[in-house]
Amino acid sequence: MKETPIKKTAAIVPRAVQELSAARLIIPRINVDAVIRETGITLEGAMAVPSNRVDVGWYSLGTYPGETGSAVIGGHNRWDGGIAVFDRLDQLEKGDVLSVVNAKGGSTAFVVRDMRTYDATDVNSGIFESDSGAHLNLITCSGAWNPSTNSYTTRYVIFTDVVQAARHNAVVPI
């Protein structure tokens, strides 16, 4: 798999991007324990992701993890010729459990329900919205590198459902 060249773009977010060092995404099966950073959209209209290989980005224009709707967290699978935080995302299986630990210490658990690959241009995938329930969807680039679009050809998405509400207060924004 080819590496993703770093694309320099400014991100548009609803409020100042904050370092969320106390908020973490924990995925035991693939050894992920990552800082969650607040992100928005790029100038090109795509979901922004952190500018490093080890953190993940919560799409802050959407739902908070654990609240009704679909929260979305993205991360890189490759970085500067090496692996990144979501390099092994495709190894998750239905029934695997992951959690979001917020800045107040509350933990919300999610169980993997499904996984799908989408064309990079697909905008009607349901990744960012849900009619009912509380969901967390994890997304990363996949497929072949397309130098003409400066992007991978597909996106790999893990769909999860909440199984445990946050402990230590109600669901608290990360």
C-alpha cells in the first residue's frame, strides 16, 4: 500500500481546536490507546484528521460519542512510509468492544456491529447520521493511492453501537 503524502490544509472547526489529552479511544484488540482531538472539515469539505500518526480525530460538527446519533472518529492508517493509529482497523471483528474515555473520566463502551468499504467519493453512506440509537463509527483511508486526487480510493468504516453509558457523570463532551 502506498503512503499518503501529507496534504497541508487548514481545517474549519466550530470552535478553537483543543488538545484533549485526557480523552482517549481505547481498542484493546488492535492495541489502540489514542488521544482524541477535536476536528472539523478541511477547506475542501472533507472530514479533517489529526496532523500526526498517533492521534485520532473526533468530528466535532456531529454527535458526541455516547449520545443519540452517529459520532465519527477518524485516523490515519499510514504515515510517512510507516504505520499509523488505524493501521490494523481492518482486524476488528463483529462483537469486539472498544471505549471512549472522556476528559472527566467517564467511559462509554461500544460493540462492533459491522464493517464496510466505501468509494472515497460516496457521500450517502450513513457514516455521519443515524435515525436512532447511539453509535460510534471509525473511519480510515484504504484502497490504492491515487496521485491525481492526492487521496486513497476507498474508505474503511467500522460501525459500532453503544453498550454502556458513560460512568462518572452523564455523557460528557470529550
